[in-house]
Amino acid sequence: MPNIVVLGAGVSGLTTAYLLSKDPANKITVLAKHMPGDYDIEYASPWAGANYMPVGKEGSDHARWERETWPYLKEITEKYPEAGIHFRGTLIYNRKKDQESDTGKWFSELTQPNPWYKDVVLDFKPIPSEKLAPGVDNAQEFTSVCINTAIYLPWLVGQCIKNGATFKRAVIKHIADAAGEHHTGGKADLIVNCTGLSAKTLGGVNDSKMHPARGQIVVVRNDPGPMASASGTDDGETEAVYIMTRAAGGGTILGGSYQKHNWDPLPDPNLANRIMKRAIALTPSLVKPGQGIEGLDIVRHGVGLRPLREGGTRIEKDEIDGVKIVHNYGHGGFGYQASFGCSVEAVALVKEALQGSPRAKL
Ligand code: FAD
């Protein structure tokens, strides 16, 4: 029976551990500095909205991972209401003038009129041009999902535990050291590296292609109805506007920003004002008629760092200091919506890497 350590308990580590744990032959330890319940600038997953708004370019691995993730999220939403995901109407607005901004490029696939994902999400339809506000070049609506991360991440932990996995806190300086942390006391046959942005500084990995895209949010109690997102704002090319109401009383997330190479963990109050004003301009139903930001009932302000990787997400086999590794990190702003697609691929690599390993019976 292979001893496997999954290093990292964000959505990437938990989804990979969940899929691995379905095979009772695998003995799994999930090892992490931060676990669900923690809020920390080194831990991206709790800060995410999180919803499914595909951004991968047509024909890319990224788009494939998003396409392959949808059926899993849909099934969990339908079968397991306790997982904290619900279906939600979604409105997407595109302004051609945003095309060259950081936000416009990030959302370029999402906002185009005839995207690949039109046959993946539910009820996709264009919004007729006569219904568009001035300045909006095209728009569409569909049904997507919104994930309450405060419920979903613990749900994943519960599924892993139910399947026999063990959870352990530790801070690892060099990736090969994780092999000595398996809960059985034996050496791990393989480590799955799901350390997100910390892959930049983790010994043995030190991936210089990793950098943050800072996302600032405001969580409010107001419920505007559908989710909404636009290609950009008039407040600078690293600022964004999106609104999503989480399942099961999780509040509404108002975003945001997409500030590359910005590590600032503290909410900027001026940016928070702009986020709230833009959200109301995009979705007036957030507040009562005539109200401005004073009509918002704030739960908290937050900042998360999206783990972006130049050249794309790293899902590959490796061997470091004689220890077998499978990497699964660098999911930028799409860690949830690509989670199952990426983890299925990582699990296949785990099986490949363990072929021939004395304890592997896969
Ligand atoms: P993380 O969640 O950062 O987890 C890393 C794990 O590794 C942690 O457990 C950490 O403790 C552990 N770790 C790291 N180094 C070590 C070490 N040396 N020793 C021990 N443990 C270690 N995605 C979507 O799909 N949809 C959205 O709507 C969405 N919205 C977002 C909004 C915001 C504001 C932000 C910030 C992100 C958003 N994202 C969204 C992106 C998504 O949150 C990330 O892609 C995802 O959370 C990355 O997960 P991860 O598991 O790879 O990394």
C-alpha cells in the first residue's frame, strides 16, 4: 500500500487527496501549515469567491481542466447540499475598451460573445444588444455555481477523513523532508506538492515563475440576486468588478483587484470604497433605491494572493533528493473552477510514478 503525503490543504491539495482517498489502497497524510478554518495571507483558498467563470483560452490545458471540473461541481451541488455550493444566475458584461488591461486579458475568454464554455454551463444565452447599458459591447447570462469556501473546504476534509486519510500540521522547509512526515511513521513513497504560492520559496522547488495576483474583497450581508462580472473598470487596469453570493448564508463577495506582484496583505481602504461603488453601479439591487455604499452591511474586508505561474499551472512528475514528487500548483484565479480537472491529472501521474514501486498496488 503506497504511503502518500499531500503537502498543502488548500482546494488543490484537498481535491487531490479526496480523489486519491477513493482508492483504499492509498495511505494518505495531508500535511499543511494552514488548514480550513485559518485565514492567512499565505493561504489563498478561503479568500476565493468562489465561483465557476471559465477563463482558460479555447484549446488550452487550462480550458480542458475547467471543462472537466464542471460535471464534478454540478454533481456535488445537486447531491450534497451540505458541501456549501449552490446554482446561481450569472451576468457577464464586456467592454472592448478593456481588452488590453490586466483585468480585460484575464477575462478575455469569459467575456467573448461565443465562448467554448457555452455548452458547459447551464442556460447560456446572449443578452440582446438593445438591452445593454451604454458602453457595454456584448453581454451574456447563464447559470453557474457559487461555492461557500468556509463550508466546502471542511466538507472536502470530511470526505478525505471518511475515506481513511489523516491530517497533520507541519511547516516543511525542504520538500523532501515531507517524506518523513507520513502518519504511519514509515517513509512516504511519493509527495504531491500542492503548496500554491509558497512553491516559490519551498526548498527543493524554489519556483521563480510563481508570483501573486493580489485580490481585495469586501464581504457584505446584502443579497443582490444573480452574480455579475465585467471585463474591467474605469479605475485603473488592475481593478476588477465582480459580485457573487455564496451558498448557505456565506454572504456576498464584492471584488476586486488583480494586482500582479503585489504582496500587500492589508486591505486598502480607498480600493475598498471603489470596489463597493463599482459593485452598486453594476448591480443596483445590492442596496435599496437611492442608497450608495452606506446601504451595504459589511461583514469584513479581505485580501488573498492568487498563486499565478508564468507559463501556466505546473502538473508534472519530478524526483527531488531521491523522493518521488507530483506537482499540482500555480492555479492563479481559477483554483476552484479547475480543481477536479487538475487533480484528476495529478492522480494519474501519481499512479504512473508509483508503478514499479515495491509497495504500490494501483
Ligand atoms: P492555497 O490555498 O494557498 O493552499 C496552499 C497550502 O499549502 C496551504 O495549506 C499551506 O499551508 C500549504 N503550504 C504551503 N507551503 C507549505 C510548507 N512549506 N509547509 C507546509 N504547508 C505548506 N478561484 C476560482 O476557481 N474561482 C473564484 O471565484 C476565485 N476567486 C478568487 C478570489 C480571490 C480574492 C482570490 C485570492 C482567489 C480566487 N480564486 C478563485 C483562486 C483560488 O482561490 C486559488 O487558485 C486556490 O485557492 C489555490 O489553492 P491552492 O490549494 O493551490 O493554494
